[in-house]
Amino acid sequence: MLKWLWLSLIALVLDQWTKIAVDSSMRLYESIAIIPGFNLTYVHNTGAAFSFLSEAGGWQRWFFAAMALIISVILTVWLYRLKSHETLLAVALSLVLGGAIGNLIDRLAYGYVIDFLDVYYQSWHWPAFNIADMAISVGVFLMLLENFGIGVSKPEEDNDDIEKLDLKN
């Protein structure tokens, strides 16, 4: 199921391209109103999701980078081991992998993750996020759907299983 890595690559390229565009065209903390409830707001996130541990003193950069690297290896092995009928899970894992690598690149290159998507209601703002975060979130959502059996296809008869049965007879 490594054939789905193209989806990881698309998520990664879109993520890095948008971050470079924001970094090169906006000042830190600059905000551009797009539509009511949505701004482009350039921020640096030294922590994890929702700026968790952002004020931890610097060690979190390497901790989160190591975690992203380990998770990326696990996801790649998981993708490799999937059966051909596990398409939804392959899509989900590929999106999470692309997002994890996108944020890993930021952590290693800059020491922080570039966030710029700002969703808000009146004066309440959701923590800023990026394309990598969106890919991870959609991937996790698809994994939940798959876990509940939504969108799961039935396995086709596997020739390897038939050969194993023939060997026993």
C-alpha cells in the first residue's frame, strides 16, 4: 500500500509551499482578514497542538521532532503492511504521514512550526494551524471512520491465503 505515498507528498508539498509563501510575504503576527471568521495570521508555534509546551524552554523542539520521526517510521511500516482492500486506512495514514513530516521539517529547520490559518468567532480564536495540521486532522478523522466500519471495503479473496490452504492439503 505504499502506492498511497503520493498523497503524503501532496500534503507535504502544499504544506511547505504555503508556509514559504506566508513567511516570505507576511510579518510575524501580521493578520489579513479573508472572510468573516477566517484570517491569515502568521505565528510561530514552538509547542505541539494548541501550543502545548510552547513555553517549555527549548527542549520540546527536539522532543517533538523525535516523536514526529518515530511516528513517521511507524506510519510507513503500517502502510507497507496494509492489505490491498484497506484503502481508507491507507489514505488516512498517508495524510497523517505527510502532515507529520511537514511539521517535522519546520521544527528541524526553524525550531518552530509556521502556523497561519486563523478561525475565529467574535473575539474567540481557535489556535492557528497550517496545512500539515489539516492533513493530520483529516487523516485521524478518516481513521476513526474506518475504525467504526464506515467506508471499509470487504477483502477480496487473497491469492496468498489460497496458496497457504493448498499447501496444507
